[in-house]
Amino acid sequence: MATAVDGNNGGAPRLRRTLTLWDLIIYGIILIQPTAPMPVFGVVSQEARGHVVTAILIAMIAMLFTAISYGRMARVYPSAGSAFTYVGQEFNPALGYVTGWSMAMDYMLNPILCTIWCAKAAGNIVPDVPYAVWALGFAVLFTALNLRGIRASARTNRILAAAMGLVIVIFFAVAVRFILRLAPHPASFFRLPFYDPATFSMPAVFTGTSIAVLTYIGFDGISTLSEEVHDPRRNVLRATVLVCLITGVLASAEVYLAQLIWPHSRPFPDVDTAFSYVAGQAASAADSPANVLRTVWLFQLVNLTLLIASIGSGSGAHLGAARLLYGMGRSEALPRSFFGAIDAKRGIPRNNVVFVGGIVLVGAFVLTYQLSAEMLNFGALIAFMGVNAAAFKRFYLRGDRTLGNLVPPLVGFAVCLYLWLSLRSPAKIAGSVWLVAGILYGAWKTRGFRGRVISFDVPPEESKQHLDPESRAQSPGE
């Protein structure tokens, strides 16, 4: 992105508002990734008893209303697009801190989640290598990539997004061909992914939905570009909502076909990489056993595509966690001598990269993919509720008391709250332990929240990288 010289500011470069609505939409889709529902498909299918499409659509409703709140709050705080800032400014710093601490858990869990999935996917390609070796390898890989300062450019991310889009088109074509070759089915067969009377349970669907929210994680990253957008008051809101809508429609189509191909009554060989087996089934004979599916070309293509996408997300998530720790160290929320240090040669928080690598390695052996995803959503849903509450106070209680200012934040908050309550007990227990530990630490650090509040804003790597879209690293959408 080009810079402009502000003559009233000593010739210092400033951001130019050059991004259009479609620039934001494309950026948001790349953040989330068009294959977003594929890694969580098996887990959601298992918990929602085969109602993955329904779970994805309910999650979309929650995210659409939350997206409205994010877009509107970005107008008020255009230079600090974070739930931590919104809640802290609209309510009080202590609640903002709790929101930020929840977000910090997401940052730490995201690279663990990617490492676990990468290890599972790589095991599908070379099954003779045990999971432990793959997990160790990917934890070391993500650490090494970030220590060397290797970043995926915006151009690379667009190419990867286009490649993923092509694989999705191939999957659609093969899946439709497979379904058309099946024996004739009544019309009710094609409604089963939405509603199967034999297995439907509303609590089960909402438990699956609480995991399906992971499909949309990353849409809030659009709000961070508020200062670089043409007509931000309209375009940030429009782009955030449209990205959620496009993601929901595409994700629903992907999992709808997958559910028709692989009914819920048939168990997956590996629930974490279930979509790869669905793809293999679509390109093979209807009665192919699991070991044969591994050799089917579409199984390997989808598996490899998702593996490459997860490697990119994992590396970016690893850096994001390291930079969050650096921001906390720089503001002396953590020991500055360790967490606030920057490597002079490469300009990276080297200590934090290594520290996160150790956390990721331990987490890959202690946590499962499902528990990691649920814990991540535990923190994300708290942040989403916070943004909706902040929007309700800002625009309804302090502004015009119209339905347009009342309904979106209330519905978004209510659905997110219900999804948060629908998380399984292990995730709620682990997440609550994290929250309590954070509140105790924050109270101690700020003398009962009377001192300066801990900041959870992730600092930019360098001003040059912030200005140049070719140096933007893809955020983990994971």
C-alpha cells in the first residue's frame, strides 16, 4: 500500500484510505480461509449427531449479529479494533481486562490447535510415523520459521486461497457426481443434514454449534484495517457482515454434501481429519473401507490442501501469540527483561517465540483437538459477548433507542451466551481456571484494578510492514 506525506506532520508517512469494500471482503475470506469448516467437520458431526449444516447456520446467525456490533464499534474506535478496547472503554477497565485475558487464551491455543491437526493430517500421508514425532516436528517447524522471520506475503496468501478454492470446486463436482450415482432416495434423504428425526437433539446441536463457531474465527480482523479503508463508517461494517454471510453459505454447502456422502450412523476412521475421508469416499466406490480410502486421490488432495493451509495458520498463530506476549512484556504486565525483548538482528520477540514453542509442544500432547477448539471458543465467545454488550451500551443506552440499535447486540449476545453455556464441561472447567488465574493475576498486578490496566493489544511488527500489504502475514482463521 502506498503512503502519503503529511506536510503538517513533518513529512511523516501516514496511511492512505485506499482499501475498497471488495478489498476488505477478500482480505476477510483469506483470514478465515474458504476451507474453514473442513477441519472441524468430524468433531461437530459427532457432537451434533449429524446436524453439521444446522450447527453452521446457527453459528452464522450469532456471528452475523456480532459482526454488526464489531463493525459499528470500529467506527467509534477506528485505531484500536479489539474487544479488549471496546469493553474497557464502554464499561470499565476491569471488564476489559477479563475480555483481554480471554482473548489471550485464544492466542495461546490457536498454534496448539494447528499443531495437533497438522500432526494428524501428516499421519494420514505417512501413517508409519507416530503422532508424537509429527507433533514434535510441527512445533519445531513453527518455532524455526518465526525465529528466522519467515512470513507469508499477501500475494502468497491469495495464491493459497485460490488453490483452496479450486480444491473446493473439485470436491463439489466429485461429491455431486457421487450423490447422483447413489440409489434413488426420497426427498427426506436430502433434508437429513438439516434435520434427522432419529438423532435430533437441540442440546446436542448447540454443543456442536459451540464448536462450529471456529469456522468463523478471524472475521473480526477486518476491523483492524479501519484506518486504511475508503469510507470506513460504511465499508468496515458491510465487509464484516458480508464475510460472515459468505463464509456461512460456503461452509454450509461444503458440510451439506459431506453429510450426504458420509451419514452420521457410520463412524469416522479419525474424527479429527474426517473431511479427508469424506473426500476419499466421494472419489471411490461406495463401499470402500478406510484403508482403501487413504489411497484415493481426492483424499490425499484434500488432506494435503488442509495440511498446507494449517501450516500457514499455525505459523501465523505462533507469531501472533509471541507478539501478544511481547506487548504484555513491553507494558510490563509480564517481566519486561524476558517478554519485552526484541532480537536486534531480525526484529522479532525471540524469547517469546521459543516460549510459545514450548507451550505448543506440551499442549499437543496434553490436549485433544476437540478440547483445544472448545477452549478457544470459550475465550472467543466471551469476547463476542463483550463486543455485543459494548455496542448495546454505546448505541442504544447512550444513543438512539431504536430497534436497529437494540436487536442486533441483544440477539448476538444471547446466542453467543447460549453457545458458551453449551460448551462441554471439560472446556468450561479449563476455561474457568484460566479466567480465575487471570483475574487473580490482574488484581495483584494492578492493586485490585486500581492501577494501570494490563494491555492486550498486539503491537504491529514494524511500521513499514504495517503500511505494506505485501508484508502482511495471514492471521490464523483457523
